[in-house]
Amino acid sequence: MTPSERAEACERALRPALRVLADPASDPAAVTCARGVLERITELIDGLQAAAAAARRESASPLDAPARARMRETPVDEDREAGGLRQLRKGRDQCTAHRRDGEECQAPAVAGTLVCRRHGGAAPQVLIKARHVELQMALHDAHMNWREAKGTPAAFDALCACSRAENALNEYETKLARLSELRAELRRLKAASPPDRPA
């Protein structure tokens, strides 16, 4: 079965389930069944993608000629190297904070933030917010990819990626809501308990 035939078969299996999920008046049992179909097809696609990625990793040697050529073509930030600094990694921005002497910090920002670890990028609340922003951006990108892929053979894969990104964001937001509830409960318990008397 070719990839396009597999995509068409998955799409045919999904159409009735998506109709049930889109209709607010659907029977709860039908909704549960449709969700099960969606989960099974998503698991199938994840398995196929994992197998394809593993095959690509096995077939590509890290020292093959194209990889060496790409390494030679990687642009070098001469200003950073002149200052004795390493090149910023792909996807990492420079820290926007300033040092005590007024110069800009040259360290890379923590992923998803604007500052490096020394300037607050490693604070727990900053990392929590950075992860939330990353998941929101991933959902936005997945949604835009799905909109662009509509009507093409890649539409189903793009829709599944969008669904996975939305599920990941929903799970994280559920955890954040639970964390907020626990913090509120802790504050309430601290306020209700009598203060410790010095010995």
C-alpha cells in the first residue's frame, strides 16, 4: 500500500467519526466510539512516522559527504568568535539583558525566553511560561500547516499533527490549572493554621 493509498484509507475511516464529533447533538456513545477511532488512527500514524524516522536514521551515516558539506556551509558568526564566544545554536536568540557595565549580555537565551540563565531564564515560573508559549506556537504552526495542506494528500497528516499539538496544549493547561488550585489551597491552609510560637 502506497502512502497516498494509506492516507486515503485513513481519511475514509475518519470521515464518519469527524462528522459525529462535529455534531453537538451526537449520541454520547457515538462520540466515545468516534474518539476511539480517532485515537487508533493517530496511533497508527505515529507508529508509521516513527518507523520512517528510524529508517531514515539507519540509512544516513553521520559522516556521509552531504553532511560534511552542510557542516562546511554553516555560517560562522565572526563577531562572536572574535570575542571568544561560541556561535549561537540554531533557534536560540541572544539574551536581551544587559550586564552591570552596560554592555549587552552575549549569552544565548533559554529556549522560549528572552534572557539567559543568569538573567532569570532558569527561574521555574519563567520555564513554565516558556513551555506554555512553545506549545501555543506549535499549535499555531500546526494549524497554519493544516490550512495550507487542505485539498492535498498531506492534509490528513497535517490534521493529525494539529490534533496532537492541541492535545499537548490542553494537557499542559490542565496541569497549570491544577497547579494554581494547589497553590491556592496551600495559601488557604497557611492562613488557617495558627502561627508557630517561639520556644
